[in-house]
Amino acid sequence: MLWRRWAGVLALGHDADQRLRHYYVELFSEGRAKQTKELTRADATRAIRWLNGLLRTAVRDQAAGTAGRRGFAEQRSIRPEAAAWRALWGCARALGMNRYALEHFIRNHYGRLGLGGLDDLRTMADLNRVLWGLKAMLRRRASRPAA
């Protein structure tokens, strides 16, 4: 079941899926097993931990790109990571914003959503909303002809 949750998105045929699964079985068992039935308890535990980690990473990565976007689940439990904050501040700096100006932007544009400033950006959905607004401003600025 765990394997299907991770590898299912690859949409591999039965044979290709089995070859990939057996490749990972051999990798995790350091050559001791060729298929899942041959895994020791320790090797199976290692494989399960690895797959669980990949699934958590996949959920977090998807949230970084889609949380807060129309048509996607809110994913309110995903907290912003350092890379998202760096992107936010990078866009703000490119627009010439300091902390005060960014707080003002958030309050004016996203106040109706309950975002009054940087302290209210507690989820990827919240941070993405602001980041997409800043990116839109940058795109508009770049598309204007020079005066």
C-alpha cells in the first residue's frame, strides 16, 4: 500500500513497477534480498521509513507550489519553510519593500482573508498568496516599457 501511494503517480505498467520495487528492495537490503518477500525485519523497517519520508516530502513540496491556489486543497497544516520565506523577501526586496512596506502590502491586499502582517503567515497557503501577489507586481513591472 505504501509503495502504491509513492510509485502510483509514476503510472508504470505492472512489469516496470515490479522492476523498480525490486531495485529498491535490493538497494535497501544491500543485496541481501531481491524481492519484498525476502526482506528481513530490519531491511523492511528501513524501506518503510524511507518511503514515509518520501511521501512527507512530496506532500510538503506540492504544498509549496499549490497551497492557497484556487482549485487545490488548502493544506492548512503545512508550515512555510525557509525557502518560501527567502522567496518572499527576495520579491519584496526586488520591489524595494522593507518590512514596514511589506506589512502594509499584506494588510491592504489580504486583510479580508485575516492576514494583517507577516506574523499571520503561518501556513504555506498564506505565504503563497502573498508571494504570488508580489510576483504579479514584479511581472507587471517587467512588462512595462522603459520610460
